[in-house]
Amino acid sequence: MSAVENPAWVADSPAGPLEITINLAKPEKDPRTIARAAEAPADGAVPEGSHGCGGAGGAMGAVDGCVLCWQHAADGGLGCTGAGGGDVRSVELAGEEWAWWFSPYGYFPEHLIVSAPVHRPMAITHATIDRLLDFADAFPQWFIGSNADLPIVGGSILAHDHLQGGGHRFPLMKAPLMRSFTLPGLADVRAGIVDWPASVVRLRSVSRAALREGACRVLDAWRTFSFESCGIRAFSPSGISGGSPGKVPDRTGQRPAATVVPHNTLNPILWREGDDYVMDLVLRNNRTTPERPYGLFHVPEHLFRIKKENIGLIEIMGRAILPGRLAAELPEVRPVCDAAYYEILQATGVFKDDECGRAGWTAFIVML
């Protein structure tokens, strides 16, 4: 765990209690710096399915400076510089050996990182859903989720595929449904829209196979969904309107040659409640315009004084991680942070709580 005690408090909001923290352990990153790091070629990076930084022989595929690359040690154990000296353990996910450890930053109780065996970019695919389910079966006491795989809406590290989880129950996980719907052919899956500022589909089932099919259906439908009235565009010609050049990853995570810029992705989040598998799928879009160069669904620029970095997995679930520079302004800045965080969550929603947003939800559900 981090030796730094981050200021933290609970804020009231129209969405219910939200968790606010100020991060004293890590510097704030600019979204454009994160995007450039993801696009930079990495010597030694290898495709999914190959032995890499964690594979036999150790260092093949490891990238200098990557805090998520891990290796097999000579004594048979595992090691990773990003683990901060803590234990690194192995877990098999979708037929691959991944490594996991407790984060040295400890943003929440039992905060853990699960890292791919090779240095390859983040990719939200059907295999991601399989890995989440495997992890939940192995460790049902913890939630497990993933940052998105595109700039602006992804986390601070896009170059190395990884998951995050832990023992915390975030505000999103406690939020109720505001509307239920059915998935044709999947009677065992209960589906609905979560009452949350971001746009979230929730699936629940006792059947792992049925939940997997429902989650993959949502992912595939969202990747190609456009609804211009809400500003949602699935693709732009390469080099236009933000994002990272290259086609959407296929179901194995491979990225074909660049022809278009994909904009739609999601945050998948899975946990167990009794015999049920529960998965939240947060719909994300990283489109930009000349008027909103940082992203239509990113932090509004008038709030950059409070937060500028990408809104990743932890924050989309209701726990703000605000920059350490704000600590000097406590306690006076607390009310400003509270209001700003709720507005930021609203900004990430691709379907706003208005007539247009409700029409968008209806159009998307029809595709499922």
C-alpha cells in the first residue's frame, strides 16, 4: 500500500453519495501525453498469444519503463517493478498466464492490478469478457474490471493490457436500475439501464455462459453504433476527429491496418452477488470536434482546474481521483470538487438524461 495518505471524503450528489480523493502519490497526466505514449512503438512488444514479458525465458517482450511488465524469476517466482516490492502471483485467464498484485498506490481497499503476459495495447474484446469471468470464478470476493482501450476515455496506461479489481463496492455498483429491458434469446439474463450519470448497461445472470453472450452482444453492438443527435459517431476517417488511428480490435485483440478511427468502446466491470454474475458495461466514446478538442464526452474544459486527466475505470464507478495540487486548497475547495465531479460524470454520459438521450437509449437497445 502507498505510504501516502490521500485526503478523502464522501460527497452528496443527485446520483447519491460519491467518493472524492486527492491523489498525492502520482503526478497528473495530460490526456494528450497518454495518447502519445499509447501510439509510440514499443521495442519488444509482441501480439496476444505469444510468450512475452511474463513468458518462458523472462525478458522477451518486456519494455523498459513499463510498470506492468512482469517476469519469471530464477527461483520460480514472479517479479514486477510496478508491484512496489509486493508479492506477484499467477492466475490463468482465458488460457493465458497473467500476473496480479496489490497496487502500491492503494486507491481503495485491496486494490489489485492484473497484468497481461506480454506488452500489448489495451483491447476490449470477447476475450476480455472471458478473462473477467475467469477471474471472478477464481476470486469471487473481489470485483474485476477494465479501463477502456482508446485515448481520452482510457486510463493512464494504454500500452499494456491490464485489469483492475479489489474488495471495494463502488457507488456505481450500488446504483439501482432506472429501466429494464430484455435481450432476445437470453431469458436467463436480466438487463437494464443503471440510474447513473454515465451511460451504463447492467446484466445479471446465474448463468456464466448467458451473461458472457449478453456482454459480447452489447460490446459488438456498441462498437458500430452511431446516433448523431447525441454526438455519437462510431468511426471517423483516419486522421479526423480524435482517437487513435486503427481499426477496432477484432475478437482476439489484433488491430488491422489503419483505415478509420474508432470512437466507441466500453468499461466492463464484473462482480458476484451470491450465485449471480453482475456486469456493468459503461458505454464510452472518444470523439473530438474543433469546439471540443479534448473530447465531446471528456471533462469540460472549464473544469480543468479541478480535473484534466482521463476519466478511467475507478472514476467512472464513482470514486474521484483528483490531482495533488488541490490539497493545498483544502478545505475550501471541497464543495467545488464535489460539484465538479458530478458534472464530470454527467459529461462522460453518451446518452444524457434528456429527450435526445432517451431516444438514443431506445435506438441502441433495439440493436441488441
